[in-house]
Amino acid sequence: MKRLILFIVLSISIWKTYGQTLPNLDQTPTIEAKADSLDLWYSQTFYVPHIDSASAFKHLALLDKYAREKRDPILICLSRYYKAYYISNGLNHPNEGDPIMLDCIDELASLGNKYVEACMMHNRAMLYLVMNNRSKSLEFQLRALEIYKKIGFGNINEISAILFDLAYLYYHLGNFSIALELMQEAQKYPSVGNYINFQVLNTIGLAYRELQQMDSANFYFEQTLQKATLAHDTPWMGIANGNIGLLYLMQKDYGKALPYARNNYEYLLKSPDDFPGIEISESLSDLAEISIGTGNIEEGLTYLKKAEAYTRINPAMNLGSNKILKRMYRLLSRAYVLKKDFKNADRYLTLTLETESIIKKQENTSQLTKVQIQLEAEKNLANIKQLESENKLNIQRRNLWIAVLILISLLSISYYNRIRIKQKKDALLFQAKEKSLEIEKQQAESELKNYMQILHEKNNIIESFEQELTKLNQLSD
């Protein structure tokens, strides 16, 4: 999904404008789908050649208005991000746009939508790649990949392209094993368009070639050629033919190499806008090596003179270009030796040695840079992971303390309730005992009252008897 900037650098993808309108975001059910739709809208609108800043800001104003009307914090953040992206990349003011973009990524992280956060990280990584800051590009791609892993690759739109972007970077950093793993993972998922299919297959072949696994390299180059032929994609047909031809050249099998080398040259000429002069020069050097190897020196020199002319159109500046130059000079020196033209042979041998000296310096610098890039990116990622781990540990500690406090509170409440229940029980027992004693007292008082009444009655009878006895005694007297 975020390979769009890389496509521009490689001059492969052709974008068309939507006009001054937004995609119909109301028809996309989720914020993740809205983010994908906006990413496509931005790339198709803002990568139109020569788009003027007035039109660009009109598009951005429409997005900002929509986001604010919806009162969606993620959409508002994306609106700010794309505006900063345009300021940084479109207007070439990175000092102004970059800090805002990074703030937006942090804000998206705080909003909790990991998918959108990872998408913007990957988008940012592609911009770093355009700016030739490969260390930061690798760091942000790895950070995005960590989030995508947690979400699940099957749930990510165009994950094949995202994995390829990282693999492509690792390939150019010389880490072919990791590049292969990522590209083989990318093949498990569907991709939109032929571009990624061709790129993945071809780059897998290149990685196997660098690892000296020629049979595997040839298999993937043939796969690239078959798919490109079915799609009638001339540039990729040329690239695939050239790579297969080079494999046979490396094995000195000139007969098998020749048709592929010819096809490569013809297809390159049909697509001059897609290939710089140095690549056509390399193709001509392939044909020259075949001619010289089969004894046709004059034909080989003809190809090499054309190759030399193409290098003047597009002078070599980088390591790859200088390697092509060195090979061409070496072939020219060899051809002139075979022609016994030792003056020219010596001249081109000198150029070969001078170019080789430049290459050694570039390789030393390049190798050191590649190692530094990977170490720096991995160190930054490790620091981020450590911070995340520390945050998780702090959260776990906080949660543990909260749990302990809750447990203490529950135990305290339980203890208090037990005391209250015991007190209530004791109170009830005391009340019951009091009531029992009261009843016993009442019963005793009642019994005493009855006894006193009986005793009173007995006394009354005795008194009556004594009175009667007294009366009888009186009567006797």
C-alpha cells in the first residue's frame, strides 16, 4: 500500500488524477478502509506530474473540511499528516513538514488505532527512502512490520507490497537472506497489479544469484519472463531476458546467452524512457562479450563503441554504474589485445584500473554504510522495543500494586464484615439470653406469687381454725 513513493523513484507506476474531489469515504465502513482509500487518493492526486501547489492545497482543504465535519480525531490527524507530507515532499520543505508528520504518527499511536499508525509509519519510511535516508527508512519499516505482525498479515491490505518494500531495502543493503525470507512471505498474499508480482519474482532471482544459487535464480527469472510476456509488459520482458542471459554468460554458455541478450537489448530500445543509458550500455556489453567469446572481435568492438557512447549520455556516478563501466573497459582492452592494437588496449586497461580503484573506495564506503544503516536501524528499533517493554513492565507493576491494594481492601472489608457479623451475633445472643433470663424471672415471680397466695390461703384457714377453736373453748367454759 505504501510503495507508491518508491514507484515514482523507479519510474514505473503511472498515476491518474481524481480531480478536486475526495473518495466517497462515507461508503467505507471502517476507519482502516478510510485510511487505505485516502492513501490511494493522495497518491493518485498528488503524484500527477507538475501539479501546482494551489490545486494541491485545494485537495487538502477538502480533506480537512470533511474530517472536521465528521469530528473524527483519526481523520483530522490524517488530514494534518497528508498536508505535512505535501509540504515536506511536494514543496521540498522537510524541516517544516517532517516534525508535523512525526507528531501525527505519535498522535495516531495515542488514539489506539494500530493499523492506521503502521500505515503512516510505512508511508514515512518510503519518504525517507526517497530522501536517501535508508537508516530511518529501515527503522520505520521495521516498526510498522512489528505492528502488522500483531494485527496479522492476512488482515493487512496489500501486505505483499509492504513486505516487498522492506525486502527490496534489505536486498540493496546486501542482506540477501533476509530479503529472500520477506519476498517468499510476500508471495503468500495477493497483490494489486503486475508490478509487485514482477518485482518480487525478479528480486528473488537476483537474491539467489547473489547467493550463487544459479538454478533457483534461473527459475525465478523464467517465472518473471513468463508473466511479463503474458502481460505484454515490454520493460519487464527486457529485464527478465537480460537477467537470464547474464546467468548463461557467467557460465560462459554463449550459445544460450545470445538470444536472451539480443531480446534484452531490443526491449530496452523499445522503452527508452524506462531505462538510463548505462543500462543500455550494459546490454551492449553482454552482446560484446558473447561476440568476443565466440571469436567475432569486430562485432564485439562495434557493440562496445555503442556502449561507450551510451555511457556519455548518462555518466556513471554510483557503484553499480562504475561496475558496468569497468566491465566495458575490460572488454575493450581485451578486444584490442586480440586485434593486436596494444595502444588502445593499454588505454582501456588504464581506464579499467582507474575505475577499479574508484570501485574499491566506493565498495568500502558502501559496505561500511550498509552495516551502519542496519546497525543504527536495529539499535533504534531495539531501543523502542525496550521502551515498550519497560512501559509494559511498568504497567504490569502498576496493575500488580493496584491488585494488591484491591486485595488488601477486600481483605479489610471482609475482616470488618466478619467483626460486624460477630458483634451482631454476640448482640443477638446477649439479647436472647436477656430475654431468656427475663422469662425465667417472670416465671419465678409468677411461681413465687402463686406460692405466696397459697401460703396466704393456708394462713387464712389456720386463722379461721384457731378462731373456731377459741370459740369452742369459750363455749366449754
